[in-house]
Amino acid sequence: MASKMLAITIAQHGDVDALELREVERPEACADWVRVRVRAAALNRADLLQRRGLYPAPPGAPNDIPGLEFAGEVDQIGGAVQRWRVGQRVFGIAGGGAQAEYLVVPESHLAEIPPNLDWIEAAAVPEVFITAHDALFAQADLRSGESVLIHAVGSGVGTAAIQLVRAAGGIAYGTARTAEKLDRARSLGLERGCVVADDPRVFVEAIRDWTGGAGIDLILDLVGAAYLSANLEALAPLGRIIFVGTLGGTKASFDIGQVMRKRLRLMGTVLRSRSMEEKASAMARFSRYVVPLLARGAVRPVIDSVYQAKDVREAHRRMESNANFGKIVLTFD
């Protein structure tokens, strides 16, 4: 008889009532794959979209078990695994399936948890810190002294990006929907912030004031279409935008002439759908550059709230309310 585990499952696409905690078959590790006993897993907006049927899992990942990041201990290793041993504390990324008591991932998609992080803190790290680090440095080539505008600073990626910009010697500015989120972001290193409700031109004027009319060097954009025109206006000559989210839509028109005159660069990135090799490279950079920062407390995960796996519907409602500041974590102990 196959061994069982508890997993959060999507019984059918729709609202939060589509989510169920039920028994499913436990996966086995083979080759260079590792089985992890998951102690905590974080919630991401991709999980909400997958629940609604708007974001299918990539090939090889379970379609009915969400979850992109996790923390736990190595439980079983395949015959070709070289980096890990049973019992090691690890965190990592997955194409799906992380919101379960066990999952299997390639050994290259794991990193060792620093001793100063507990399970909940560790689970709040991988997806957002890897995404933010990859976008800022591997994709957008952030350099010390540059200014960065981070939209949706209260999100998981936003809170990670503020800290990484600060740690690299950059200047972090930000936008949010509420003054409370900006106030909390200042404790993470946010230089100045601007509340944006319905008119994105508010942050264009703010950037002009903050930079003495010079404009911003880099924009990390989690909003997308709704802010595109204002983003182009706020950028300095030779500025860049890196798109990492689409909370404000995916389609917009813009002035190509403005892009040409300022010699701007527009880039986009996504982590989940990348190849295994690309994810391994992103994880390697995370292990080399970010994990040491976590270990010495130079950056830290920001936790909004913690739910037991059985309360996953409430966790989804919390994220859908847009009230969270930082990560929402699910526990599987």
C-alpha cells in the first residue's frame, strides 16, 4: 500500500471553497531528486491564480497541489544526489506541490537554511528573495549608488527588494496603496515612499521632487499596465524597468518615442516557468549572495501572518484582501 501524506488540493477551479486538505500519495525521491518533509510553505499570488484556473502548473508539477516555496528537512535522497544528506534543514523553490507534507525537487533547487531562521521564517524567503535578487542584479544589473523605485513595497517581493537594494548600496523608493505600508517599509530601509490610489502621476511628481528632477535609475514593477506610462516619465535617461508582476493588468499602450529619446530598457522576468537549469542558476546565486546576508541579519524575511494548513482558505482570503504586509505562511507540523 502506497504511503500517504496530507496536501492542500484544488478540488475544482473557483473561489476559496475549491481548496481542500486531504490525503494523497506521498512522492518518492529518485536519481538527483530530493524528498523534503515540509514544515512550512508560503502563499503566493500564483497560488490564487492557479486556484482560479488562470495559471496552470508547468510540466512536471502537480496541477492540483499549489505551492512554490517551502522549508523543511531532507527526508529521502535519490541515488545520484551528492549535495544533501537526510536530516539537513533546507529551503527552496518548486514549480508546484510545495503545500503538502512532502515534495520532491531537484537537488539544485535547494539551499541550506541559516541557523538563525526557524521554519516559518525560512519558508517566507525563497520565492521572493530569489525573484527580487534575480530581477535586480542578474536581469537589471543594479549598481551601488543607483536609485530604485519599487512598486507594491508591502508585497513579499517588495519587502525583499527594499532590503537587497539597501544592502547593495542603492537608494530604495517605493509606492503602496496605504500610508501604513509605507511606514512599515521604512524600517526595512525605504528612503521615501508615496501613496498611490487611482492616479499614478502622483509618484511621477514625487520622484521629480526626491531626485531633483533627475529621475529614477531602475523601476521594479509588480503592477504592470496601469503604471507603464507614468513609469516611463519617471525614469532617468538610460533608465530601466523590470516587470515582475501584473497586479494592474498586462496590456497598455506607450510612447515609443519617449523610450528612444531616453534610451530606456524594458525587461520582464518570471521564475516559475523557467527551465530547471535556469532555476538552478538562480538558486546558486541566491545561495552565494543572499543566504550569507540572511545568516548575519543584514536582510530578513517579513512575515504578515501564519496559518495552519487546515486554514488555507482563510490564508487565501487574507491575500485577496490586499491587506497583508510581507509573507503569508502555512504550517504543516
